[in-house]
Amino acid sequence: MNLILENQKESNLDKIYQTFMSEFLKDELLLKHRIHIEKNNLGYGERPFHTMWRELIKLQPKEFKFLEIGVYKGQVLSLIKLLSDNYDKKVEFYGASPFDSSGDKFSIYEKTNYEQTIKDLFKYFNLNFDSNINLIKGDSTNTEIKTKLINMKSFDIVYIDGCHDYNCVISDIELTKQIVKVDGFVVLDDSSCFKSLSNEPGRFKGHIDVCNAVKEKLESDTDFVELICVGHNRVFKKIK
């Protein structure tokens, strides 16, 4: 049974978090990947999120399409490819981002060669990667980038983790509604401000602009249903 499906009606979000953490600690593949990320400052987030991604990949068909809107140093992209290979699935994956130090009112990023860092991460885990194919360079709120993503047809999973400012998140959600398949999944980072989660050390509920945008544009949309909340990551499914 899949942990997401098993826990989708569980109202105790701290219990869900602990279940996903427990599963993370038992999975050598997840441990190896996340520990490398932590040791080398290659990403944010929390350990149970790795379990969430594993369970989402297990729900995918043998061939599927994945898009990350807002890429940092490749943690999620590399994990998606790693898990897909592990479960003998073929993933067509893309990351749309400026790949520079562009920030927002909540976040400031270092000046570094993000593209090379992502290449190095994929190489470390012996994962196939072509930056000319897998990386879409540009701001997801830019008309040209939006048009390119819309023309790429529909995705099985879209992960929104770009600019955290309200208008940017609204734009990314509206774009995602156009490009995610029916029965596809939308994952939102930093989006649990209004959720009943404990404020324990090392845990983060999200950015208020992201949470307001999700509340306004996704929670009330009857084409989508929320499946599960794992910390500040929330998973929605497009049902029609």
C-alpha cells in the first residue's frame, strides 16, 4: 500500500510527519541522497519530504513527466531521477528556473554556478542529465517561458517552489492548472502556514504569501483535491 493513499484521511498532521520520517530513516537510498545534500549544502527542506517523493514516484505510470518550477541546486530533480531509475520507470523531467541568485522578499540566494552544481550532483549519483534538455532557463512568470511550458503538453507531477512572492505564486499556480494532467499531482512547497502542525525545532510551516495564494487559488478550486500534507509540503490531485 502507498503511504500517501494510506494517510490521505489522517487528520493528525504531526503523525503523518513522523510516519514519513520513520520511513525515511529505513530507506538506504533516501538516506544516501539526503545526507549528501545536507553535507554539501545542496538544498533545503526536511527529511520526510524524501519519503513523500518516493511515494509519489511509486504512484506514477511506467512513463511519466515531471516539472519543477523554481530549481535551487538540483536536490528534487536528482531525487526524482534516482527514484525513477530505482523503480524502473522512465521519467521525462524538467526544471524551470533562472538558475542564478534571483531571490524574493523572503529569500536571498548565493551567487554561484547553479547549472554546474546541478550537473555535478547528477554525476555524483551516476544519473543521466543534459542541461540543454532538462533545464528550462528563465523566470516561470515570463510569458515566453509560460508559452514554452504550455506547448510541452501535460505533466504528471508539477512541483511549485519558485519565487515566494504572492503574485509569483499566483502565476505559477495558474500556469500549473493549464499543464498538469487530470489525475496528475501538484506539490507546493512552503505552503502550510494555516495547518495544524507543531512548531518543533527544525520544522518550518511556510511563507505567508505562498499560503495565501494556495488558499485563494487552489484550495477553493473544485478541479483539485488535497491528498496529504507532509510538513510544509502539500500534495493536490487534479480530479477533473
